Amino acid sequence: MDSQLEAEAFKRIYPEEYFQRFLSEGTRPDGRPLGRARSTTIGFGAVSTADGSALVKIGSTTLLAGIKLEVMTPTAEAPDAGKIAATFEMPPLCSPDARPERRLEETSVVVQQVMNAIESAGLVNTKELLISTGKAAWVAYLDIYCLDADGSLLDAALLAAVAAFADLTLPPVRVNPEGHVLPVLSGAQGGNLRENGDASSEVVTVERRKLTLGAMPWAATIGLYKGHLIVDPTAEEEALLESTVTTILDEAGRLISLFKPGGITAVTTALIQDCVELTRHRARELKQILEESSQEDEDEGDESQ
Amino acid sequence: MSSQGSLRKDGRTFNQLRGMVCDRGLLHRADGSAKWSQDGTSVLVGVYGPKNMPPKREDPEKAVLEVLWKPKSGIQGPEEREAEIILRRTLEAVVLAPLFPRAGISVVVQVIHDDGSLLSCAINAACAALVDAGIPMTGLLASVTIALAKRDDGAGGGAHLQLDPTREEQDGAQATVCLALETTPKAATSNGSVEGEAVVTSTTRGAMAIEEYLEALDRCRMASRTINAFARLSLDKAQRRLELPGT
Amino acid sequence: MGEENAVKTPGDILGRVSEYTSGRGTHVRGDHICASIVGQQSISAPAAGASDKAQLPVIEVINGKERSAVPETGSTVTAKVVRIDHRKATADILCVGLRAVTQKFTGIIRQQDVRATEIDKVEIATSFRPGDIVRAEVLSLGDARAYYLSTAKNELGVVFAKSPAGVRMVPVSWEKMQCPKTKVIELRKVAKT
Amino acid sequence: MLQSSGQGDGPSTSGSEQASSYVGQIVAPGDIVLDLTQAGKLVRIGGGLQQDGTSLVVTKAGRLRHTKPSKYWVEGSQRRYVPAVEDVVVGVVVERYAEHLVIDIGGPVTALLPALAFEGATRRNKPNLNIGDSVYARVTSTSRDTEPTLACHDASGRAAGFGPLAKGYLFQCSTGLARTLLSRPTCAVLEALGGGLSFELAVGMNGKVWVDAASAAITVLVANAIINSEFLSPTQAKIMVKSLLKQVQQP
Amino acid sequence: MEYVSPEGLRLDGRRPKEVRQLKCELAVLHRADGSAYLEMGNTKVLATVYGPHEVSQRSQSLHDRALVHCEYSMATFSTGERRRRPKGDRRSVELSLVIRQSMEAAILTHLLPRTQIDIYVQVLQADGGTRAACINAATLALADAGVPMRDLVASCAAGYLNGTPLLDLNYVEDSAGGPDLTVALLPKAEKVTLLQMDSKLPLDTFEAVLGLAMDGCKAIAAHMRQALLEHTRKQAVVRGPVRL
């Protein structure tokens, strides 16, 4: 009798059974095999008002990361370094779940884990954010907005953060003797920057420049459900999962993070090794996607000039 | 870091936990409580419930677990908020929440002192406090933190794994791993697993080789047995003390 | 105004009130019938045997989104119990017949509508639990907030329930279900399959 | 086979004649105390245990108890009160409705006291209880999903001492102590107090205790004596009460 | 500063009565009931609609019509200066109200009693005219969600600089300190649902600027209508013929 139900009806009444039927045939409700992540795209420089930005889509999970630079006085402990400050926002438009406390919880975990991965991997050398020792350095404010929360947000947030840093350009500035940082009007890129410094300014940087990024961290979230390993789960799948393991690896294969925040199933060593293996594969895939996207981005840039 | 042979600054070997102390039932107004110390790191946990929940937050199918993490001083920062969530999801692995639909169980964590391995200490304390409160659980947890000390230049060899690191060891480490593990219960049946204690929670900081992580996991497993034995000992003591009068 | 199947957007004039009857996805502005949603225009013959006014063809705008099934008196629905108290069980209606509903409809099973016999002995707590899936019949529209549902037939009642251990329970009689894992027996108004 | 009530106080199929080797020992959650495949008839399980497949697993810490032929339970100390049918409780009115009162009995959820569950109550003649008033009642039903229900009369409809508790002083003690206070023969502390003072006392299994006496001083003394007695032996309790009594009786 | 060159061109190369390039995409977010992404030049906004659904706070439920709820917010990196705006600051409260009122004028709320419609608008990049862009995006998202409306709502701003009425100001023109007039229009009925202006303007000039803004609205409405038609046709191809 249940078999006569419309698929949609069956799914609403028996969400777990619906999911299990797919899994038992080695597939998932969206047609993917268990080990495959959704198609992933990266759009660099999506926001022109930001100093670096990227729009990342993993399936329909959509995130927009933007970096704004601001000048700060370096701290006494690290007079030769700038710093990174990150936020992760889930505005109400990103999910039909109207409970703000749920979103608040997700955002705290994601922002901490993204920062942990960036620091652990050594993606950004904060010394590169220095403008003038002891006087001025950049703070990179990384703000990641979730526009469509369809699962595996940590993976997407980290990818968006990495891509935004890859897109980040430090503007040319100079520092005058009083320690004030002034923008430099440099030929073609002058735009509406206005020259208002005096001649005695000490020029620190002349050109716009990109950061030299360290090891890039790549994340894969794997859901555990009745002995199955489900790579890159959607929100619908996440609601049914017993627990999730997010593994983050860098290009050299170093483990940057193995994050399993509780959940109702515990994992054995063998299962951890399986997760690492699946992540290795996904890391290669993500690296390639990032490289291809940045190549396309450059090509487009060339054409438009 | 450690100049005297294979000992650490505080005189421990690399594979040695700090001295543990667990006091149960300290808070009279709580339904259960425990103070768990690992030398300089000390956490007090109070458990309240199962108790009434405001209708808006109740779950008709199970008890709602909530964790409040109070730092030693000042207000909650993003790190504490994350710890709160990780601790809650960790405890959800063992609490039999469906037995108390619509009710709430509050776990209030007060950090007394942090000298490293704080999350582990808090998980151990919370687990003891839930037992003290008589909250039904599927089993006990034990949590261990381990630090991978930076390689000494020229000394060669792999990173030293320092069990239950102090704050100083933790801050100076190349990486740290914090794990919460299931414990092996006393069993009347002989179908014990051979795979070792499974991982309920894992958080890491810093970069390491996969092999280093797996080695850390094995060390933590061994240490978790010591912790579990200690927890049971302290439970025995507490139980005997309760039974003393009356009977 | 429009050829059949033309796509219309809100505010588009479709025709005059004198020519057509305003149907789904349209509204009347002055003498005109206008589209109120984006979709394809469709004109159908007037309903047979209706009053004079309905003799005009009906003009509608239809979008691809499927309209939700709506519970009606007498229809069989599948619902998930969300709350119980001593007098009633409250449930979210998930399906009408074999079709899923996309809107939220609330149903109430009152103590007297749980079963057909020994109505005065019925206890809600031993008939349903939150989380149960029940098959029920719509008695009436009830109040503005909920439909009144009934399970007072053999084939109506709980069709799916989970034990506290999280396992699907199996019916062992018309009023008992058992957890295969913990062997715990719980009381329910079980639907006969 | 019977059904299981809220606390898993139910039966379990199969089992063994041979008692678990853990009986009398202190057990912790997760411990497997009995292998149900090792033959046997019906095993009855009480609080703190749960069947998992073919194993009997501990869910609460405490001492494993066993009575013949085959009932097992874990005797632990749970401070939070979990209501059981026929428990006597002391509660506080927190909400008032036409048909019922909502009573806080310190359990996982509030309890429901029907307005007609008093001796001789009718639709016209209901007892007048206000929010904040204390009441002495009996638990008449419990279920996992609905509030427990209370009544202020015994099974035959008589008040039997149940009902509103006017004036007096309400305090909280542990459920373990409440059990001791309610046990027969009368526990040492109450016997000692009763020998020297006159007061009214209502003890709930939920650890709420209500005392009323002629003077506030006596009320406070009784309350203190009861709270102090928790970890004392009977002899110690008697000495403690004696010394307290001396203090009041001296001018 | 010269905002209109002697050749009659503006800073970004437009003519005075020209709107910026408009780009709309519908149904961009799959979890929402309706969504739209809209670019007006360099101003980029995203609007999503959830509903009609059950009213989340029962006490707010209206027995004779739908409750329309609107939230506007701006990404921290959307403007030149990074600004962290706490939720519910004065500007976003005002804009939320403006968008809600404009939409309520179009939605046939009486057809959906006791329900709630949520409209969320997020500014991703701001280059002037965010108010108008948000309203346009919200209309498209509502249309995508299939919420019944009496008409589309189209909005456009106009200003007056260097003695010239200018349509659809960008950020630089907007910050020039001249008058800024935002109009929202039900184009078929030619009814104005919003009219906001700061700074002052002689009455006869005002009429010229208002007329220009309304023309802008109509042009934008035509463009949005086109986008909706195309989207629906594409959908029809994907879904196959509509089942009647």
C-alpha cells in the first residue's frame, strides 16, 4: 500500500525509509553515487566593492565571501604582522528553517573551523599584511555570507575563504612620517582614489599586489548513516545523518583538521582512514577546480582589457 | 623544550596523564554535579533536569540537552560558543534523551582554571556530572588531548606526542588533537570489539601527518582506559559514601 | 486579447468581465480580468449546468507549480503526531490519499474519535505518541486552525512508530507494538494492514 | 509480557535462572550485566537497565540489585524526582484553569490536578487554590508523553489527608531523604522530633517537605533537623535533635 | 564637479535619461519558494521569498489577509567602507518597511488569509539606487514564488544635477548632494506606491524629475516582464506542457 504513494508523499511520511531505499541501491536522492561531491564552481571577484571576493557553489549550496582591508596599528607582540578577522553569516534568506538559534549555532562552528583551517595550514602569512613595521598593517576582514544553505557549509565556506584570499589584492599605499597610511594614485588604476598626501611621504608599496599563499586547505564533509559514508551531504541528507566527519587536507596531504563534533555514531580507525581517502580524492578535485576557475578568470580579464 | 632526557617540564613522561581528581555531588542545588581536575586544569559541571522546558523550546519526542559554558572570567567569546556546541553534541551521543520527551537537561560548565586540555577536562567533568544526576546514558565517555611537540631541529625523529598537555605545551605545539572516546564497558558477554574504542568527537589544531594523527589516536585510546578506570573508581567511592548512612 | 497558452505576468489584461469568468490566477480590475501570477493563460468552456453568469468561458492563468492537495471531509489522510495531551492528539497532515500536501494543515484526533468501541476508556497516551505516523479520516473542518480526524475504524490508526531506541516497531496486536531491538512493548491504536 | 512504562520499568523476554555475576556490584552506564541468550525465562527489569538486543545494559550508575526469581534493577541516587503512580507528592500551583490546576512537583514536566479530584468536589463546589499555594496529592497516572495526573483523594474518593496545605513552610530535600522520612517504622529523626515537639508534616516522594507548627521558631527547627539528618546515622540523628531541642527549650 | 559633460554624457557614459544595464535571474536559490537576483549597473541584490506559510507567531496572524514580513540587509563588503551593521539598525528598519509597504500594495493579500509571506532582500554590492533595486528584486522573487499580485511593482530613482534631470543615479551621482527621488509604480494601473525624496527641488523641476523616474519605472517594468516571460517559457520547455 505504501508503494502506491507518490514519491513525494512517501518521502514526507517516511524520510528515513526513502533515503535508505536509495542507499541500498548505492545511490542518493539526487542521483549521485555515495562518494561523489556535487558539482562545484568558483567565481572570482564577484563583488567589486570588496578587495577580494569569491562566489562558491557546491550543488545549490551558495556562499559569497568578501574581504575588505583596513589599516590598523600592529600589536606590540607582533609589530611586523597584520591579522585576519572572519565572520560567517547566515541571513534568514538562506534557509526555510526559521529558527535563528539553529543558524547561530552553525555559524559559530563554521567560522571557528574556517579560521582554524586557515591558520593550521598557514594559508596566509600575516607578515605579508604589514605596511610599515610597528606603524601600520592590514586587517583582512573576511566576511562569508551563506545565500543558500543546502548542506556541507563548512566545505563551501572554507573554499570561499581560500578563493577570496586568492583573489585578494593589496592596494598600493604609502605611509607619511606621522604614520598615516595614504592611498597611492597609480596611473591606470587611479579610479576615484584621490591623492591627498604631501611629498614627504615615505612610499612603502608602489604596486597593487597579490598575497603569496601558503598551503591551501581542502575540506570534505562526510556523513555517516547506518554504515554508509556519504560525501558532501545536502541539507536534506544532513537532517537524517547520524554524525558527520569533516576532514581537511592540504596539497601535501598533511592533515589540517579532523573535525567530528559528537553525533550518535562513533568512528573506528578504519572509518577514519576511509574518510581521509575520500577527502584526498575530493582535495585533488577542488584544487583542479580552483586552478581552472582562476585561469578562466585571468583569461576573461585579458579579454576585457 | 625538554632538556632532561625524556621528561617534560613538569616531570611527567610523554605518555603520562596529569593527576586526576573528581568530586561528585558538590552542588546541592543541582541535580548532579562533578568537579574534574587534571592538575592545573579544573572544571566544575552542574546538571539540572530532566526539568520543565518553555513550550517553545521543547521537543515532543525527546529531552532537549543544553550546554552553558562559562569561562573562568569575562563573557563568552566565539571559542566558548563553539566549545559549548561541541560539548553538547558529544553528550548527545550517550544521553538517552527519548526517555524524557518535552523535558530539558541543562549542563552548566564553569571553567575554574585552564592549564591546557580544557575541552577534554570539561567532557570528563560533564560525563561524571550526568552520571551523578542519574541521567540515563548508553555508556561512559573519556576524553584525552594530546600535543605534537615541534621537532627539535637536528635531533631528527618524529614529533613527540605529549599526552594531556599543559597550556604551555599546547601553545608551543606543532599540533594538538582532542578526542572523546567511547569506553569499553564491563561486560557479561564476550563479544568485545577488537577495533578499539571508537571516536565520538575529534577536534584538531595545527597540521600533522595522517600517521601522526592515527598514532595520537592510539595513544589516546590507551590513556582513555586509565581515565575510565579512574572515573569508575571515583564513582564507586561516591556511591559507597551515599549508601553509608541509612543502611 | 490573448491566444491560448500565451504567457502572462501580473497586471496583464486578459479580457473583459463581459467576455469571461475570472478563474484561478486572475483578478478583476474594473471591467477587466487581469493576471495575478506568472503563467500560461488558458480558456475553458463554462461549467455545464451552472447559473447564467457561469455561461461565460473561464479564463485562468496557470503556473507550473503544482497545487497542494487539500484535505476534505471524508478523505483519508496520513499525518504525523506532534503533540498529545489527555484529551487529544495533534498531528500535521502530510498526505491526502496518495498525494503529498505542500502546505501546513493541522489535524486533531479527539479522545472520542480514537476508536469505535469503549470510547469512554480511551486514553490518548496509550493510543499515540509524538512522532507516530497515523492514517486517519477527515471528520470535519473543525475549527479555523485544525481539521478533526478520526481513527475509529480497523484500517485506521498508527501505521508507523519508532521505539525509544529509534527502531521501527512491529504491530503485535491491534493495540500493541513491539521494538525488535529492546523487546519493549508499547500501546497504540494500531491500524490493521 | 506487559508493556513498558515511562522508565522502562517493564519486562524483558528470555533470561537466565543464573543470576548476573554483577549483582551487588556498582555498575556504570554501558555495562552489560546479563547475556539474555544464556537460556532462561522471563527477566523483569527495573530502573537503570535496558535491553539491547540480547544484552541487558545499564543506563544509570548505582548498585545492581536482583530479587528472585529474575528481577533486576539499579539502585542509584537520582536527585531529580521522576513521578511514579501512587507516589505521594507535595507540589506548588503554578497555573490555574477552569478544569484543572498545573502543579510543579519538581519532576521532568509539570503535573495536572483536575479541579474535580478532591473529596466531594463538584462543578459548583471546587476548592479555591491560588497560584503559589502548596498541595499534598497522590500521583494517579504517568506516561512518557503526557503530564502526570494527581488527585487529592484516595482510590475510594476520601480526602485521606490529601489537599491544600495552608500556611506552613515548604522546603526541598533529596528524594533519598524523602524516602527515608516516609519509610516505616518512623525514621530516627522524626521520632526524636515528635517526642519533643508538636508540628504538622507532609513529605512528598518528590523531596518537597511541608512543615507547620505553632511558632515560626519550631517550624524552622524541624526543617533544619530534617535537612541535617541526611547523612547521619540514627544515633547521630537523635543526638542532633536533642541538642537542637535544648536550644529552644532554654529561655 | 561636472556630472554631465558638454557632450551630454554622464560619468559612466550614460545619457541623462538612460537607466543602467538591468540584469535579472529568476529562481536562483532552490531552497526558497521564490528568488531573484538583480543587477542595476553595479548595484547587485538578491531577494528571496518564503511562503505563503503558516504565521510563525500566532498572535500576529491576520484573519482577513496575509501577513507580509520583510527584512533588508546589506553585506559588510557591499560598500566602499566596511561597516558592520547590527541587525535592525535604523536604515535597514526603514528600508524593510519601505519594501514591505510597496509589496503590500501589489500582493492580493486578501486571497491568503492567516498566512505569512517572508521577503528577504540582501544587498551584495551597492552603487546607488539600492532602494529601487531591492523593490524590483522583491517583485521578481514574489512573481517567481507564484504569489498573486495585482501588478508588478517597478521602482527607479531620479535626480537633478548640473541643471539636468538624471535617471537612475549611481553612487557617485547619488553622493553629489543633489535631490534624490525614488518612485515605485504599479505600471499597468499607473499607480504610485512609493515616493520618497530628500533635499529640495522647485516644483516645476520636481514634476520633470518625477516624470523621468516614472518613465524609468515603466522601462524597468517592461524589462522585468520580459525576464519573467522568458523564464516561464524556459521552465515550460523543461517541465513539458502545463497540465490542465
